[in-house]
Amino acid sequence: MIKKTLISTLLLLGTNALSNINVTTTIYPLYNIAKEVGTDKIKLNNLIPFGIEAHGFDPIAKDMTILSKTDLLISSGDLMEPWKNKIVSSLKIENKVFDMSKHVKLIEIEEKNHNEHDHEKDHNHNSNIDPHYWVSLNNYILMTKVITQLFIEKDPVNKDIYKENSDKYLQKIEALKIKYDTSLNSCKNKKILVNHNAFGYFADEYDVKQYSISGLTPESKPSAKVVSELIDLVKNEKINTVFFEEFASPKVAQTIAKAANVKIDTLRPAENISKIENEKGYGYLEIMEDNLEKLKFAMDCK
């Protein structure tokens, strides 16, 4: 009898150890952390499909099904996901939602430059908070620690696995942060022109002046007057690279770069990646490392 009870207990423990938390994330940086920390101990879905520009996403019917079955929805916050609250309320999953924006350092958007669009119109909200907080490696470290603790609370049986995965990933993030700190310590021209105003946290941490082509969202199109002003800006500020983003049209950036006779290149805010990149294991850290090399050239860093 004792032997049978012991076997039953072991079988039950084994089943618990193999059980998966059903986790849904909203944007790629959250997905990447969950994937690295959770590995095969979670069942992971990201609402925004690979290769899609994150700002213009709206959930469809199949997303409602995913959300209705999730154990944990990790959201980047209301500013990036204005659709979230209404859907969460209709599905009655409020107790399963975790808002990451409440657990990181947030900064306000700088006052508009002559070339920037009205961010209230861009995002359909009345907040001055910059929603692109994951571009900060310091915030990304915080996000990793927070998600690790979430998984441990949801699935304490696999605590050691989550902790071990997290520690390994944090070592990589911290090593990259050291590269950023060292590489950007001696730049001659800390000014960048980017596709949309997504690099404010990076700019704030490294004392960089960020100019943007299309304000807070990459879909916004600047007027001919603004494009002309940006061409003058590139020349006057001796900016040697105009940056665009992989999932947004490069046409305006190409026009400015050609008129100013400077280089054009991609700089990615890591809001999303392509399906092929994900399959090959190319993720947030690789994007940020590639960004660093391009920034070093653009800002003439030694």
C-alpha cells in the first residue's frame, strides 16, 4: 500500500513538473524574454505575428481564442496596446493580465522638434510617456527579472529551471550593456535621425540627440516642408546616416539621404522580427548588437 502511494505521488509530481503555463505576450521583446526564461516549461504565444509592424496591430478572431485560453497575458502597456482593455474586459481575464510598463523606468517624450508630429494623434492617447521602454538595456534587465519571478510564482515546481535560464540570459544582456557603455563613451557627434521616435530611452541613457522622420509611429508621413527641413538638419548637424526600420517604408529616409548625400541604414527598435529570424535564433540581443555597430559609425565613436 505504501509502495503504491509513493508511486502515485511520484507520478503526480512528474506530471506537475512537465505541466506548461500557457503564456501570451503582446510584443516581441516580451516574447523573447519569455522564450529564453521559460523554454519548454511554458506554452508561448505572441499576439503580433512575426514580420508585422507592431504599432498598427489589431487583434482578430483567432487572437480572441488564444487570449481566452491563456494563463498569463504579459502586456507592454496601454500606450502600445490601446485595444487591450476592451478585449480583456469582454473575455473577463483581468486577473490574468500583467502590465510590464508598471515595473520599468518610464520617461516622458521630449518637447516636439520642428520635424515631429503630434504624438497624441499618432497614438490616440493623451500621455507624454514614451512607450518604447525596452530599447533601454537597463529596462530589459528589469523585464527579464520580472518575468522570471512571474513564472516562478505561476509554476514553483520548475523554479530552479527558470532561475538558471534567467541567470544565463541576464549575463548576456549585461555583457552587451558593457559593450554599449564602453563603445558610446567617446563619440564625436551624438546626433541621430531615425525613422520614428522609438529610441528615446537609448538617447536618454547615452546623452544622444534623437531626431525622427515620422514622430512616435512609423506610419505617419511627414509633409514636403518637413522633409526639406530634415534634409537641412542632416547637413547642418553633420549627420552621416539616415536610419529607417525594416518593417516600415524606407522611401522618405531614402529621399532625405540622397538629397543630403549621406548613408542610409536600418536601425531597429526590436518591436518585432521576421519569422525566419526567429527560427534561426536571431533575437533582441542580436538586433541590439547590430544596432550598436551602426550607431558607432553614425556618431563617430572610437
